[in-house]
Amino acid sequence: MAKIKYIEFNGNAHEVEVPNGMTVMEGAVRSNIPGIDADCGGGMSCATCHVYINDDEWLKKLPEKEMGEDDMLDQAFEPKSNSRLSCQLIVTDDLDGLIVHMPEKQV
Amino acid sequence: MIKTDVVIIGAGPTGLFCAHQLGIIGLKCEIVDNLDKIGGQCIELYPDKPIYDIPAVPECTGEELTNNLIEQIKPFNFNFHLSDRVQELKSENDKWIVKTLNGKEFETPNVVIAGGVGSFEPRKFPTKSTEKYHGKSVLYSIKDKTIFKDKSVVIFGGGDSALDWAIELSNLSKVTLVHRRDEFRGLPASVKKIKELSDNKTINLITKYSIKDVHGNGSLESVEIKSESGENKVIKADYVLGFFGLIMQLGPIAEWGLNLDKKTIPVNTENFETNKKGIFAIGDICTYPGKLKLILSGFHEGALAARGCFKHARPDEKYRFEFTTASSTIKDRLGVKE
């Protein structure tokens, strides 16, 4: 279980507990947190669950991107070097306290 | 005006199997899809990716699944209307009048929306200022490459479309290719070619930059790009091309008066009809308690929606359930010789 804070582009913050094994994307969708669309449902095929990890420590701590994630991020709205696809971040106790920021929009 | 029993919106696996079920029970249908090929997400997003959860098919790719479904509905000779999109639904004397972007019109008692998560459209630049040049000097696809002859063309993107066009246009135009990182996701041979063209100064390759703004006075003159660390550059541009893949948009479906729950359409699970009589929704686009976004769920939903369509298309007939193994009527429809 990890407490994750999702911050919308307009600054609205949502903090929810996400069970281990779920993805950061699923944690948002099941709590109806706006800002993460996840059109493809977690298949790494759409780049609409794009988030920024603004904290460098967290960025380093997260599991590295697998092949394909950066390719998909090329197609996201305003990707940056701290961009991740939240469907590729699987929740463990280690992610407790993670803060993700949403882009202005997903498409 | 084409008269039919059912118009299916979406030629993905769900739409295709629904067509099969309509054929089996003796109804006609017309299938509209805005992609230029049959298969929906299976073909557009993951033609080569294996799928492991189709019942009785341990493993197949999106392309194989699509080809098998096409084969399965061949006996019915249904018409496909590709590269077209349903724009408008209008109710008229218990029928639906369906109009497409390309001007086709259908009259039908039933419409089955099997639209996945909407229609695929090119992903556009995030900058507002590009909008006034859309379709003129800011383009997301190329129909006629001769317009670029001797022009300054700035291409954005790192996939095959961006690389292919950068290579192709390098003979014809002054090409700049801009990508947000050093790695490209295109075919290795294309990446190698791009590096060669950049090394011998045939093209101008700029990485770790993205679009910031476009400038012009009536016509486009330049594009401004930015790096993450805040450096800006201005590049002369007659044309700016963006290749960022496709996004899925609900599009006109949102304007048909259907109940919507986020980007999905609530249905009843008896026949997958929406809040409008004669309009059904199946596959990823529909929602109900317990909905799973699996292809197999789409197949089930299509089979039940087809029976729902029968009631409206043949109000005076009683639907009779038959097995394909035993029914000679169905075998006739399939063209099976015994």
C-alpha cells in the first residue's frame, strides 16, 4: 500500500491509498481523479496517462523505463525528461509518498 | 440513400464479430470506419503484438485476429466504408438517417456503435498559434509532396512517419528534423539514414528541442523551438509537419444525445441498447456494471446486440434461436455445402 498524491495541472491535489500491485494510473482511475485518461487501459499504447515526476529523488527511485515507454511518450502532450506513463509504475510500499503532476491535458 | 438493417460504426474486432452475428441471423449491415483499413485498434496500435486471451486461440497477433474475422464474415459480402466517419444521426419515422463525412447516407432501424475509444486522429501540436495554419502550412499528413519543392520544411517527431518524410523530402526541400530526445523509435535503417543525412549536412537535425511557437505575417515564416533548459531557436519554415502518432477522440458520437459516462456509453446488458431506441453500443465504448475491456467481452456484446437489432429490423417476425452446427438456414447463409 502506498499513499500517492496526484496534482492536477490547476493545482488541485488528490491523495489516495493505492494497493500494491496496482499501477499509479489505476490508482487514479478507480478514484475518479481527473487528468489521467488512460484510453488504452494500461497497454502502453496511447500516452494518455502521462505524468511528470517533479522531485528528482523520486525520479531516480522509480523503476527505470522499459523499452517502448519513451517511444510512447514521444506522442504525449508536452513530454519532458521527467515524464512517465503512470500505467507503467507498479505500486509497492516503496512508492509511499510519491507525488505525480499531471500535464495540462492528455491529448 | 443506402437502406440496410444495421449500420455498424467501427471495424474493429467487436464490430466485425457483430457483423458476423447479424449475417448468421439473416440481417444486412454496412460498416463504417474512419481508418483506411479494417481492424481498429488491433491494426492501428498493435498489429504485431501477441494477444493471449482470445478463447480457443492460445496466441495470435492483432493482424491475424483481424484477418480471421474478415475471413469469417466473407460469406455475407457486407460493404465497408473506410476512411469515412459517421457525423450525424437523425431520427425519422422510426428509422435512423445516418450521414457520413464523405456524404454517404444510410436509412436503418439500427445503429451499432463499436467505436472503441473513438476515432483515430493525428495528434496535433500543443501550441495554440499553430491552429491558424492548420491544413495550409502546418500539416499532420502529406497528400502531395510536390508542394514542398525548394521550400523550408521543419518536421517534428521521432517515429517512422517523421523519419520517412524527412528522408523522402530531403531530395526536394530544405529539411529540418526536430525531436525531443536523442533516440528515435523508427526502424534502425531509417535512423541510420537520418544520421548519415545529418552528418553530410543534407538535413538539419536538432534533438532535445520541441515546438514553442510559430511566427508569420499572413503566411508562415518561421518556427520557434525550445529546449528543456530554456534555450530557444528560430528556424525559417514554409511548412511545419508534425508526426506524433494518432490519438483517439470520441468526436461526433458525443453529440447524438446519448447518455455518456466520461468517454463511454451506458447500455443495458440484455441487448446493449443505449438510452436511444435502435442505437446500440458494444466493445470498449460501452459501459455497464462489471464491464471488462476485453475483446471477448466485445464478441459477447455484439452477439446480443445483433439479436436486439433483429427486433427492430423484423418487427413482425419472431426471432428463432439456432445453432450454426445444426441449422440448414444458417449453413445456406454461410454458403456451406453439405
